[in-house]
Amino acid sequence: MKKNILVGVSGGIACFKAAALVSKLVQEGYSVRVIMTEGAQKFVTPLTFQALSKEAVMTSVFEEMYPNEISHIDWGKWANLFVIVPATASIIGKCANGIADDVLSTLFLASHAPVWFCPAMNRKMFMHPMVQTNMKKLEQLGYRFLNGQPGRQACGDIGSGRMMEPKQILAQIHDFFVKDKPFLGKKILITAGPTVERIDPVRYITNDSSGKMGYGIAQLAVKQGAEVTLISGPTNCEIPEGVIFQRVESAEQMFQAVQAVYASMDAVIKVAAVSDYRPAKQLPEKHKKGNKHWSLELERNPDILSWLGAHKKHQILVGFAAETQNAIHYGRKKLQEKNLDLIVVNDVSKPNVGFHYDTNEVVLLFKDGTEEALPLQSKQAVAEKILFHVRKLLEV
Ligand code: PMT
């Protein structure tokens, strides 16, 4: 997934290294936008950064570049990472004290992204207790400092305060996006929620699935770097940010949606509670009350997961099993019959387990015959454990 990097340039002789960093970032496929303080513009022109980033450079809070946005707010939302390079004593001091009197210190306060500082200043300034105090204050608030190796400075002094080299900063940025993003480059299909099988225009067969379990897994998988396609029956869950979402209603619709994307997936997690049966005939008009009894003929829906198992190539397949008796026995049977790598069994007859709750208690059954029981815990925590095993199965 393409990442957005905001580069904030403050005024120091190391500005030319910021230009080198922007050039490398763009070559590596990052989207880069640059903001410059007045001081920075004394060393390098905005045109340099515009040419390197292929984007307009922000130099003032008051000169809006695009009439349809408030740039200093919108750019703060756009960024996945904000790197201040070089970071002078002045900009560090302003940020540490919440002073927003220029474009860069204002963006610092408006940024939603993690902010990193790459200090660059004379060794005496760097070691000054005020600067050290400001840096500590920012570090304690969770901001990160990338310091260069001590050595010869532009002024001729030798000591700390030199800026980290652009290629090392680039390596840190790569690490940042790969670390905690083990699924980067992987495509995961998740199905969630119930299916709805229409009887007539106002009646249907469905079940109690709320979607919480599946949406929880989808949200976490996105956070861990996966490209997630979420195919969902009707639920009230909020659609997790960043997923490719498709709403379906019936098992047949879910089947078609799943078939259309299966070939390109690395893993499939089938959390959806798919109705095994549907009315053999869907009535075009509302069924009128008449005889004492009304028999409804049902026919089998396609078993989506069995189809996936039968057409499996490279994909890792994870199923769920909602059982009310002999849960492990039936779970193992489904694992084998549907050709799965892992099945997550929940005994939904237990309190606070399965449908609708915020919690779940499951047993993970693996293809190699091993199993792992997870005690009752939040569905987010269960999602965490399931994705841990999907990572292992995908060897990422
Ligand atoms: O949505 P929540 O309220 O958070 O509840 C979570 C849950 C209880 C729905 C979830 O934990 C769960 O157990 N999901 C699977 C429910 C289910 O349909 O189980 P099953 O044993 O009937 O099906 C076994 C597997 O085959 C499932 O992965 C199911 O998606 C799949 N299946 C079933 C029937 C069918 N026609 N096609 C399928 O693909």
C-alpha cells in the first residue's frame, strides 16, 4: 500500500540533505509532500522540493494552495508519517511548547500521524540544557528522535548534533512501515455477518450473527498491513477504514462475490454465518394468512467454504464452526471435509460465546491435528490470536 510521508523542513545548513531524502523517498514509491519554514527557504528553494516531490510545497498557513482544502489541516490527516528534517533547536523548542507560529509548528499540532525529528545543529546548541529538556519532553510524549553520529560539523566543530544521513532515515522509514505490518503485500478475504434468505418481500430466514467477530478481524488485518476484502451480510457494524467492502444479502450472493475474488487471495477467513438452506421458492408477493399450517419447502444453499476448499491452490483457508454440542468433533470433521488449514470452533451454547456478544471462547483446530483452546476474552483479542496463526501459516 502506498504510504504518505510529510516532510517538514526547518532552516539549517542540513536542508540539502532533506532534498536528498525526498528524492530517495519518491524513488522508493512513497507519496511525499513538503512544508518549509521561512528559514529553510533561505537555504533551499521550494522549487527544489516541488520538482523532487512533484507536489506543491506548503510555505505558509495563510496562502491556501487549493481552494477546496484547508491545507494545514488536510495535510495533517493525509500523512502516515511526519518527518521533520532537519529539525532546528528553534522548531524543537516550539513543538515542545505548543507554539504554532509558523507553517511547520502548526502542522505539528494538526498532524494525526507519528512525528519524527531529525535534529541538526551545532554541538553546543544540541547539548544545551534547554534543547535537551525540550527533546526529552517530546520523547516522553511519544515523539521520536533520529540522531546522527557525532562527527565534524559544518561550522568546523566536532561533536553531537549532526543530522542522520538520508539513507539511514530512509531505512528507519522502511522499518517503520514493515514492522507491525507483517501482512504487507498480502490479500485477505474475510466474510462476516449473517445471510438473509428471502421468503417473500417482507419475510426472511436469517441468524443472530452481528458481524462483530468478522469485522474485528478485518479491522486488525488492515492495521497489520493486509489488503482486506470484506464481504458482509447485513449488519450494523461500522465498516473498518481501509477495507475493500462488499455488502451482500443471500448465501448465493456471497458465493458469487467470494468466487469473483478468490484466485487473487493469499488467505480467506470465513467468519460469516451462512444459512445452509433457503426457501425453494421466493414468493413475489406477501404470503397471505390462510390455513392453520404453512409448510415452507427449503433447499440447500451452496456451501461456499467447501467450494473454496475444493478449488484451493496457494490460499490459506480458515473456517469457523458454530456448534451447540460435540463442538470439537464436528469442528474437526468440518476441517477435514472442507479442506481447511485452521478452523475456529465456538460452542455457542455457552454464556457470552459466539453470536452477538463482544466476547468469544474458541478452540483452534489445525490441519496437523494440534489444537489450542483460548479462554473467554474480547473478540478483538481472539482476532489477534487468529491473525497470529494466519501469519504463521502464510510464513510472514
Ligand atoms: O457475528 P458475531 O455476532 O460476532 O458472531 C460470530 C459467529 C458466531 C458468527 C462466528 O464466531 C462463527 O462461528 N461463524 C461461523 C458460523 C457458521 O456458520 O458456522 P457453521 O458451522 O454453520 O459453518 C462452518 C463454516 O462453513 C463457516 O466458516 C461458514 O462460513 C462456512 N459455510 C457454512 C455454510 C455454507 N453454506 N457456506 C459456508 O461457507
